[in-house]
Amino acid sequence: MPVQDIFSGNYREAHEKFLRAANEIGAATQTFSMGFDLDSNPLFIGAAHFGPPGANKLVIIFSGVHGIEGYAGSAIQSQAFPSLKQLAEAENIRVLMVHAINPYGMALGQRWNADNVDLNRNANSNGLDNTTIDPIYVKLNSIINPPHPCGFEDFEEKIKTFAQQNNLDQRRIQSAIMGGQLQNPRGIFYKGLKLSAELAKIFEYIKEFDHDNLDCVSVLDIHTGIGDKGDSTLGTLFSLLSTDENEIAYREQLAKTYFCYQDNKYKHIIGDMPVLMGTTAAEIRVGGQFSGNLAYAVARCFKEAAVSSFVLELGTGPLLHELYTLINANSVLTFFPEDFKSMEDYQKSPIMQELREAFYPSDEEWRESVLKRGVNVCESLIKFSGAGSLIQPITR
Ligand SMILES: [Zn+2]
């Protein structure tokens, strides 16, 4: 099949391709109703489950927690079914694919859900950290949540001037913006005051698997956006999941063995993420932090199993440009809502098209490359998990 045919042009097509590919390998499928798009078409989170029924290891692969980013993850999942099925049998591992966690965002081509919530900041919304206010986000508010869209150069200039005037480096600003926030419910990277319906459904479903006497679970959450076009970054959450230095080192070594290949376009950074995912010193080293991410929260759904969590970021271009597309899209949706009443309004909006292109590039070279790397990471995850019985369970 030509590469472009593996990728989908809209949510419905992606959902159907996923279920068809799952059915072709005999996976058990389920769909969870998640409301409707603007033209009253139904939306679903999809799930497919396969592998030896009695296996005590489970691999979970997610796509679409960030809406628009789900098109790449969807293509990777659908393409990976046949080889993962073979590997799952060989390694005696069960596999669970969860498709389009944020179907509304995916359908509309935006990163957030219908309530402007960033689901990858929302996963622990239990009131505990609701008092956190980053003063830098508050100061930046007029730049990052402007009442009208702006040009890229104008935005870049404003950020640079702000950084100079406040004596802040790029990473501090990045973490202030991307860390997740509660002060502006219409602003970018809003965490939401309560757990979203999408994640509530995911957790309820995932927790059913905790009754299956699993001793090893590996989680992968697929994203696009962060990183140069053609690069990929595999982030690990080991240091959040364990406090035992030896165990963290051991898992990192194991991950390096299974994920690092001699491929120049294939940059894996084990143990680091350009955006911070937690609270340890190692994470603060790379620039900021955010709580409420999905891969970590899912790991905590398992009481007995040893869990390893990964986030795959498939790069699409300069971070500042990606941020700029998010800002402009959020601005027009917030301040000109009358222009966005139907699916067609979204599709024909140049600003929404720009966001789409920033997180789901249309060129064949990028798509071919992410497909290859994404499927490869999924396959490696099964092999990693196969070796994972050596890992001691984490105390939680
Ligand atoms: Zn993302």
C-alpha cells in the first residue's frame, strides 16, 4: 500500500482503518463512545487486544492523547498489527492498542479536547496540584493567549524580548508555557480542574487488566511535534516509577539495548526528554516539569506488575513554530467562535490548516520516516518487554 494511503485524512477514516487492521489479525476490539464532532458524527476511542490469553506480560500502546498528533500514531498502530502479533506470540506477551484517546481533538485537528483541556496534563487532576500557578505563565499570558492571531516573526520577537527583560533562558520559558496551567481555562496547556471523560474511561478500562496477574507491563504513548523534523525522541519515565537508582540504571541499560539502533536519523535519548515529565533532579536538568501525563498515570493503575513507561516524540520542526501554531489556533477559536461552527469551518481555516501541518506534516518523506521508526519502536517494545521479567516489581 502506498505510504500516503496508510495515513488518514480524517478521524473517521483513521478509526475504521484501525479496527479493520485489528480485525485482520483476529484481535478482540472494543469501542468507547466519546460524544460527537461538530456535524454530529459519533466519536470513539478504539481498543484492540491480542496475544496469548494467559500471558503475564502486557504491552500497551496509545495514540491520539493530543488529538491532531493521533494521525501519525494511528497509522503506526494500524501498520504494526501483523508484526506485533507475530512477536507477541513468540515472546508470550499480550498487546493492547488504544486508538485516538482524544477523538474530538483528532477530528477537529486540534491538540486539546472539547473543554480546551490538554489531556497529557490532566491525568492526575485530583485537586492536589490545583494551586500551582507559574508566575511566568501569568506574565506571558498576553503573548501566548492573545486576542487575535499574530505573525510568526512578531511572536518570536515578543518571546525574545520577554526573555531578555526578565532574564530567563529558553528552557524556563518553555517549561512555564508547556508545564500545564490552571489560571486561564481558555489558555494554551490548560490542565482542567477535574479528570476528563476521556481519561476516566481509559483508566477504568486499563484497571480491568490489573486483575490478570500481570508481572510486567510496558507502556508507550506516541506523540508528534517535539523535535526536529525527521528526529525521534524516546523518553522514559523510569525515574518517576522507582526511587531505586540501581533499578533505574538497569532499566535504562535494557532500554538502550532494545531501542538504540545505528541509524543516524533515529535519535533516541534514553532517560531524558526535552520537556520535563516529573519532579526528580534528572528531569529538572532538562528544563521544566509537568505533572498529569498519561504514561505515568497509566503505570500507576497497576498495583503488582513491574511497569516501564515510554513516550515517543516524532519531531516535526522548531518548537517555537509549533507553539506559535497552537497559540494562533487557540486565539481564533477563543475570540472568534462564530467562525467555527461546523467541521467544514475548521477544515477551511488557514490557521487550523497551519496547526495541522505543524503536528501532522503532509509530505511523504516525513510520513514514510515516522511510520518506519514508529513501527520499529513498537516492535522493540515487545522485545524489551520480553526481557523485562528480569526486572523487579516497583514498590508503589
Ligand atoms: Zn503530544
